[in-house]
Amino acid sequence: MPTLIRRLALSALLLLASGGVVADWVQVEDSPEDGGYKTYLDPKTVLKSVGLVRVWTFTDYAQVQVAGGVLQFMSIRAQHEYDCRQQVWRTLQLTAHSRNRLQGRVVHQESEPGSWAPVVPDTAGDVRFKLLCRYL
């Protein structure tokens, strides 16, 4: 698994560095978990300052996601913050949309920063952490 994560991070880094990136969003994850989803980040939104990195991401799900037994959504746009020194991260803002590609109604919105959580090694979150904190 660590080799796969390194390859994903390297691929994302190469996509970000290439002049051929057409869209604002760059795919950084393609997972079969939770029925399948893809996560993208917007390299234009990467902000670094004193060990902290902020970035906007969006996640598209292949199947309807249900939260709290009632909330149904197909995509999420979120701003995340990473503390590169402490190896923790949190969500600053989030909107959940009823359809893919951030289309449809906004079915949930959060504007208060979440709690800091550790970056778990050898996960998709670890790939994003390494990409943002080490390579960009």
C-alpha cells in the first residue's frame, strides 16, 4: 500500500506541475470505498503559511451517501487545513450537494472549523497531506 500511495502522490504532483492541466480541479484520489468516489483539489487555492496549508477539495460519489439516516448527497466541496508540523488536519468549511460535480441543491452546509484529527499513515488523507506539505 505505501508504494501505491507514493505513486498516487507522485502522479498528482506531476499533474499539478505540468502546464497541461486544463481544469481547475485535479484528481488526487480514486477509491472503491463507500461505493466508489473520486476526490479532486484545486491547486490555485493552495495557501501556505508558517507550517499550515489550506486547500479546497471536492469529492464525487458513485452512489448516494446517507448521513444521520436522512441527509442524502452525491458530492461535497470542502476547505481543509493541514498542520504540517503536528501532522494533523481539519475541515474549515463544507457544503454537501444533492447531485454529482457540485450540482443540485445544497443539502448541508458547515462553516465552523472542525476539530483537529491526526493524519493516518498509508491512507488517502496521508497522500493529500504529503502532497500538500512536502511537495507543494
